[in-house]
Amino acid sequence: MHILVIEDEPETAAYLQKALGESGHTADHAGDGETGFAMARDGAYDALIVDRMLPERDGLSVISGLREQDVTTPVLILSALGDVDDRVKGLRAGGDDYLPKPYAFSELLARIEALARRTNPDDTQTRYVVGDLSLDRLKREVTRAGQVIPLQPREFRLLEYLMRHAGQVVTRTMLLERVWDYHFDPQTNVIDVHISRLRGKIDKNFDTPLLHTVRGAGYAIRDDRG
Amino acid sequence: MSFLPKLFRTTTFRLSVLNLVLFATAAAVAIAYIYWNTSGLIARQLDGVIQAEIQGLAEQYRAGGMARLTKTVAERSQTPGESLYLVTDRNGRYIAGNLTSITPGLWNAVGQIEFVYQRRNGAESQNRLALANVFRLRGGYRLIVGRDIEERRAFERVILSAVLWGLGLMGLIGLGGGLLVSRNLLARIDKVTATSQTIMAGDLSERISVTGADDELDRLSESLNAMLDRIEQLMTGLREVSDNIAHDLKTPLNRLRNRVEDALRAKSGAADYRDVLERTIEEADDLIKTFNALLSIARLEAGTTEAARGQIDLAELVSDTVELYEPLAEESGMKLETRLLQKAHISGDRQLLGQALSNLIDNAIKYGRGQGKAQADPIVIDLKKRGDQFEIAVADRGPGIETRDRKRVLERFVRLETSRSRPGSGLGLSLAAAVARLHGGDIKLANNKPGLRVVITLPASGAADAAET
């Protein structure tokens, strides 16, 4: 993926560029809002990482400016503030996701990959298939190897989100946000227990596990045999 | 000596001067009005007397000519009084009358004139003011009929000096009074200023003295003192909190540092380094979480966070949160039980309330386990409406919290476990309390006999369509 990082702090920017490079992406850097705006408008990027506080032009203004010019590149906002209302403001300006500083790079990577993937028009897909596991969004039915697996509504949504991002890492925070719509940090890791329950239903009685734990990052659903 | 200029700049002094000027102007206008009227009346009376004299003399003159006039003037001049007469021939020689000396210019004048004449009073003669009419008669004779108006002038002088003295005294007394009052007030204000300077210099225990007069200054002082009490209280609280923060963040930082140092010293392999680094990241993440929680509490308590308010259904929020924690509870061998209203709409922030509630449930799962029982009692979460308030209660059958500790655990970083073996920052309840307060509600800890019952009360918004299940 080709990513543009708009960040005024040189060290953070260099770290992001390096880490994104190591993850198999290429990243350009803009040090202020105006330059970032021009680069994002003219270059073909798969995703933008925009810091909220920028010299020359505020991050939110850059994003809304781009949206006005019909640039639909997905944007991840980075912010040192981290309030709930701050997140709302960021999304209202046209951002697609929001990550408060300080963050784990694995979290940022998972989110930016999920964002870039979102531009693919697979939201209209009514069936997700990973290996012999399939999920029918219309019938709200999950089968594995032809066998129907009964799921609770929330378990269904959890699996649906994982399968939409099949092959990608999905973090615990992303799951809490997208499946439960909770944007805070629960003191205990509640998501892990939900995942192990789901795993018990879709993986337990089958030979190949599909739902994998990615150490230090989150979870991914994928068929390793393929 | 900057006292006097300072005094002149006081509001009280300026107000008294202004008041004085206004009053003096009003008094001067009133006195002037009275003066003009009185002196006008006197002038008219005088004029009337002179006219009557002239008329009388004119009658004599018409009846008996010059001889009769001269005789009458001579007669009248004998009677002592204020009337003045003089008859002269064409050369200005005296024929009759009591006006002995006149200035030559008087002869050329015709009509009414004011002039100074000399009156003989025994041996002395004095200059006096007179008002007279000069007539030219046939044959070059002249007649002057007038009246001494020295009395009137004296009267005017008396009034004028009375006015001047009056105004002068009024100004003096007014200024003096103003200065006195201002000095009094200034002294009290200076005291307040001195006290506040001491406070600014760092002594927060200082208070402004109250005179006991129960006037507006006393009331101001009392209200300032109350404010100072509140500030002192907040400052003390803040100091305690920062001490706690320093302690609670220093300990894990130290631990983190020691672990890294230890790993460096051990000269072990890459795998060990990796392990240490991973654990370091975990601890750093925990520290960040603690920081975030602290910041959130601070912002909530300061009221600087704009809660993203919306209409939310508490029943839905509670069941969502319970659903999120259910598997965790089961894994810890506990159960969550809910008794909920069907609908409980309030205006609130779903994220904040969800976080508060999840902190309570999390605590109940961690600490709410009854001891020595094979099957743990369920944690009961109920949502009720009482009056115009909703009550969300999370009740467990654990060891509970002693009455004396119940208020304390709501404070930041207070953890009753002295060993601090179980994970947690000691901020969960503080955050829940801050969220409840931000929504105009409250949080209370009660005895569940046995166990702990934490109750969040939130004001119901408007006409809530709540119904008991």
C-alpha cells in the first residue's frame, strides 16, 4: 500500500515511515498541513495518516478540505487529545478512523490496513467465505463444512466483522468499537473471552483452526491451508 | 506620602465630590432665584415711592409754580428720612433741598440715574448711593427727586456674602466629610488588599477580617473567605492527588526500569531480551492506560469535556454492558443477573456511562466473590426508577467494604487491598463517580448484607416512559 503520513514531529514520522516500510508498505511524509493537503490531493494514496495538530493548517481542516475536493482516500486521524468528543469531531470532519496517542504500532497498522481494504466494494457482499467456513449475511446463518453453527446475535456480529477483514489483523479495540460500539478501554480484557467462546463454536470440532491469535496485536481469521 | 493622592482617587471620594457639586449647584440656583425676586421687589417698591414723591411735587408745581415747589421741597427736606431733594437755578446754584453736593455730570443727565452723594452726619460726611430722577423745569430750573439706596446695597452685600460663606462652608464640610468617609473605607479595603497579597504570597490559611458591622463590606469579606476556604480545600485535595499520582506512577516505572536493567546485566540471549521487551511494552501500556484514566477523570471533574449527550436507553446500555461481561464472569465462576426496567431514557453520554457501568461490573467480578462457597452467588445488576431518578445498582456477595472506607474508595488511586496483587489502577470507581456527577447524578456505596452494593443515581430526563417489568 502507498500511504501518506502527515505529521509535524520528525521523529514520530520517521518511526512511522520505517515501521510501515517493514510491514510491506511504502510511506511518504509531509511535515505540515499545507504540504500534506497538496500531496494528498495530487498523489494517488491508498490511505492517509493525519495528525490533528499541524503547523500551517490544522489536521481536521486538511481532511475536510480534501473531502470538499472529492478526495475519498481513507483517513486515519492521530490525536494526542483522546476525548470522546474529540473522536466525534474528527469523524465529522471526514476522517474514517481515529487513534489517540500514544498508540501501539500494531494497532495503527491493523487499522490502516482495515481502512484501505474498506474502499473495496465488498460491503455489498452477502456471503463471506473463509476455507470451509461461510457466513450468510441475509439468512444470518453460519455453516462450517456444511454444518450449521448456531451463534448468539453478538457472536454473529463478531464473526461477521472478522470475516469481512479475513486475512487481516483485527485488534481488540477495533472489535470493541465495531461490534459493541464502545470507545473506551475496559479494565479487563473482555474481548479475549468472547473470542475464545466463538472459537469454541467454529473451530473446536474441526481439524484446521481458522481463528488465529496474532501475538501482541489481536486476531485474524484466515485459512492457512490456502 | 502617597496616601492623599490615593485618597483622592477612591470611588467614595469622587462620589462625594460629585454629590457636593450637584448639591451646591442646586443651592446656588435656588438662592439666585430668591435673590433676583427679592431685589426686583425692592426695586419696584423704591420706584413706587419715588414716583409718588414726584407726583406730589408735580401737583405743587402746577398749583403754585416755582415758588410753591421750592417751599414744599424745603419743607420736606426738613423731615429726616431716605428721600432726597434738590432744586437749582439755571446756573446750578442751590435753591432748596437736602442734597448738598452732587457731581457735575448729574446735571447733564435726564431721567433715572444712580449716583453717589455725600451725606453729612454731624461733622463727618459719608459716601452713599442714591437713585434719583432729574427733571428740567421751565426757566432752566432743575429738580432732583431721589432716594437713598445704601440700605438696599447693604442688603445685597449681606445676601452675597451669605451665599459665598454658605457655599464655601458647604464645600469645606462636604470635602472633609468625603475625605473622612473615603479614608475609613480605604483603610478597610487596604486591609483586604494586604490580606489577599499575603495569600498570593503563599499563605492560603490567611482570612480577611470581618468587622462585625454586617455591612456590604463584611458580606463581601465573608463571601471571599468562603471562596478561600473552598480554594484551600481544593488545593489540599490536589496536593494529595498529585502525591498519589507520583507514588502510583513511580512504582510501576521503577519496576519497569529495574526489569530492563536486570535483563541488560544478565547478558542473556535474544529470546530473553525479547521476553523482557514484550513485558516492558505491556507495562508501558498499563501506565498509558492509567494516565488516560487520570486525564479523563480530571477532565470530567473540571467539566471541560463536552459530554456527547444524546437520548439513550439505560436499559439497553445495561444489558449491552452485561452481555459484554457475561463470558468473563462465567470464566471466573460467577454469574450476572439483571433486573431491568424495559425502557429508561435519559439524556447522556453512552460511552461515559458505559465505561462507568463496566468499571462497576468489572470490580464486582474481581472482588465480589463470596468466600468458602463452591457456587458463587450471582452479581445482581438492577435498574429502577425512584421518583424522578434512575438507579443502577451493581450488588455482589463479596466481602464488601467497611463503612469507614466507603467514601475513601471513591477517591483516586485508593485501593483497599494493601498488597495490590490484583491488577487495577484504583481509578475505576473514581471515574464512575466523575461520570455520574457530570450527568447530574451521584454514586453511593452501601452494604448488601453481605457484600457491596454500588448505586449510581441519574436524573431522568423529562417525561420518561418507563415501565416496571
